[in-house]
Amino acid sequence: MSEKLRAGILGGTGMVGQRFVSLLENHPWFEVTVIAASPRS
């Protein structure tokens, strides 16, 4: 795959969202382009 797929993470301040960020950080297929959270976070 020559070009990475762009990925966004919803709820990036929660435990699961943070785990997704860490898993996708150096992933060969995906590039995290957006991390979203609620205004309360």
C-alpha cells in the first residue's frame, strides 16, 4: 500500500480512544488525522 488511509478517532480523551491513538501511532496502513472529544473533556 503506497498511501496510508486517513483515520479519525472520536472520544480521544477516554481510555479506549487513547488506546486507539497508541495503536495507530506507528501503524503502516493508517495515519491519524483527527482526534475529537466532547467540549467537557
